[in-house]
Amino acid sequence: MSIQEKIERLRQMKFESSLGGGETRIQRQHAQGKLTARERVELLLDKGSFVELDRFVTHRSHDFGMDEQRILGDGVVTGYGTIDRRLVYVYSQDFTVFGGSLSEAHAE
């Protein structure tokens, strides 16, 4: 795989992770008057200060067909940014991914 292909794969993974559980579930959140995990984080922090961590983490479960459902980020948005220029670390459970449930990777 060439470096350009690797870069493109990384861009694709970043895009996929930004969708959490997918467009349909995002629309469902919005229809209920709720924001997504990333939207909540962006509102909380100073504009442009959020640095996301572990956006490509996936769960490790193989039970109940879970090995067929791998969603990047594993249901939690984590990272750091600033509030009023003060450094803070934040997380937000993503209810578009498995209803925001807690997996082993998510808990770590």
C-alpha cells in the first residue's frame, strides 16, 4: 500500500468515526431534540480547541455477533480542549453507538 493510499485510508477512517453509529441514528438524535456526542463537546469547548483522542478504538467483544459490528470510537468521544482558555479533558458518550453502552475498550 502506497503512502497516498494510507493517507486516504486514514481520511476515510476519520470520516467514518465522525458519523458514530451512522447518519440514520444521528438524524434520530436530532429528531428527539438531542445533539450528538461531538456536537455536545464542540458546544462546551472553546471554538477549534478540541483534540480528539482514541477515535479509532473498537470494542473487543466476539459474543452475540458483535464481531460483525465494529464502530470506530466505540461509543465515546474523548479528548481535550479549552474552556475560557483553560485546559480541560472531556468525554461524551455517543448514544448513536450501541445506545452509549460501556464496553471494555470504552472503559479504558
